[in-house]
Amino acid sequence: MVRYLFEFELKSTGKKGEFSWIAETEEEARKFVQAKIADFEFADMDDVVVGKLLATKDPKGNQHYECEGCSA
């Protein structure tokens, strides 16, 4: 598993940000991160544009835990 950090933009407002997701592949992470961003931003999935991959990190051994709301 790898943590993928993506940039994103909301088409309707132009808001930009970053969001990460842990997954087996980048494609899987993109799919799930788009849904989670839409949920957090109270937006439709079609409004969320997941941009370029900014970073990857191996989450193994990481003793830092974030609640779902804190990781956004």
C-alpha cells in the first residue's frame, strides 16, 4: 500500500487543494480520493478534478494517525 498525494480543483468555485489516499495503485487512489473530496467539499463528483500526483509515501511504520476530518 502507498499513500498518494494529489492536487485537486473544484470546477464550480476554482478552489484548489491537496488530498491523499492510501491504495494499491494510483488509479485506485484517484477514484477514491475524488469521491472523498466531493464528500468533504459538499460537491458533486463531476465538480472535482483530481490533478497531478504530487508525492507518494510508504505508510508502513508511520505511528502518526489522523482522524478522517483532520486528513482533509
